[in-house]
Amino acid sequence: MANPQQHGLMPNRPSDLGRLLGHELARLTDREEVRVKRTFPQHRERCQTCAFRAGTVPNGCEATLMDAIKCVVEAIPFYCHEQLDREKEPTALCAGYVLAQGMRDEPLRDELAQYTAAWDFSCLSKELGAEETQHAAT
């Protein structure tokens, strides 16, 4: 894999800005989880290292969060990084991503269906083919 600095990008590590962004994403996801659990009490829990869970390492990484938010906005699947098959391929959508999809009410969902986020996926995704982008977001 190419060095992210060669592309003018920072390594995907927690940062102050990432923690601020992650805090807000987790806050919104927590609120949606309360609403969803009223109707679906058995909804799958977010993993302990979920990008949509406050205080996790991925929840403080700008690139991971920007990829996660882009996936939510563009309705591109964002997979759980803990649920993998033998070939290390994801087998389930991220539970936090599923909750975040529910934050979009019907009128907004229709509007967002035509929306593309103003940023590209992180350097990981740029180095992969289009079909692999969905896996890189995990």
C-alpha cells in the first residue's frame, strides 16, 4: 500500500478533530439507538470498537469517520470490521451504520438519495477498485 503522506493525506489515527467529529456521530447514533430499541429491542448492538461508538479508536480517526459518514449519506454499505469470514471479508453491516441510516426520515431519505458527499473516500479506498470501496470503508 502506498504511503498516505505521498498523497498529501495524514495517517488514519485518532486526532483532536477526529474525536470531536466522532463525539457528534456517536451522540446522534446513541439517540437513534434509543428510538430504534423501543420498536426493535433485539437490534444488534454496536461492537465495542465501532466507529459509531463514543471513545473507540475508530471513533477518533478522521479518515474512518469521513468514510463512515460518506457511506451513510450516500447509502453505501459500511461493514462491521469484527464480523469477518475465513477470507477476512465482512459478513454483516456495521450496527452503528444501520442505526445511522434510521436517522434519515422519509422526505430527507429521498433527497439524500441524489446526494454525493463533497469528499472522496480515504486513501485506502482511492487505491482500490470501485467494487472494493465498500470493503475499504470498514
